[in-house]
Amino acid sequence: MIDKLNALLAPALMERLTLVVNHVLASEPDAVARLLPHQGRTVRLLLESWPRLLPTPPVLAFRITPAGLVEWAADEAGGDLLVRIDAGNPAALALRMLAGEQPAVAIEGDAQLATDIDWLLKNLRWDVAADLERLFGPAAAHELHRLGSWFAKGLRAAIERATALAGSMRSR
């Protein structure tokens, strides 16, 4: 049942994720310029240590387009570059990434593509506040961003406490 639901939702989720990634890439001309020479190449993200109780994530492979953006490559088995990410705690990983922290990654494959992807991981950030301001105006955007930051900070603290509690219970 969960596998069937996952098969239905995964493509829609990946299409939305691709739109967000392209939005962030397009907002930074240097990012697009770094990807342009790599058009047609594929970057695959591998989530290692994914919890078995959670549904299997979809294939995270992205082909670089002639426009210097990306498209989801669900059918891509290999890839020109493999980016390994420790996803043993997916919630904490997502919160750290939303907070702008770079996850620990291991990159394997083409050296120049790896250099450019590493630059993107270190330098590219989604300016959520600017997007909120374009949608809602400066006053509402400031409050929404402040509330979102407050919520993310509280959620991050709760996950850290739960992780510490689970670690102490395992050591008993």
C-alpha cells in the first residue's frame, strides 16, 4: 500500500523539487554559468543509511540542461557524478539544509563537474525572504520569515533533543 502511494507521489514531488532547484539556480547567474559547460551530464544524489521504516526515496538523479538548469532523470541508473549524503536522520538533515547548513557529502566522479557542484553546495542559498517579499510585500514577508525561522529553530531543537534521547536510550 505504501509502495503504491509512494509510486504515485514521488514523480509529483520530484517535479516540484526540480522547479525549486531551478528557481534557486536561475536566481544566481554564476550558478547557471558553472553548469552550462556540463550540459547533458547527470548528477546523482545517493541518500545513505536511509531508515528502513520510511518509504524508499525516489531516484535523485538530475541531468543538466542546455540552459544551465536541471531536469529530473528518473530513468538514470548511473551518472557522471555521485554525491553521497548521510541520511540516517532525514528530519534533522532537512532542517539543517533549510537552515542553510551544508550536509556532509562525499563526491565521486568527474573532477571538473565535482568542483562546480561543490561550489554550488557551498555558495548557493535560497533567499526565502526575497521570494516572500515578492509575493506578499515587505511587511508581511518580514513577519512570515520571522515566524518560519522561529518555527524551524524550535523544530530543530526538538529533533536534536529527540536524537539525544534516542542515543542515550540505545546506550543502556
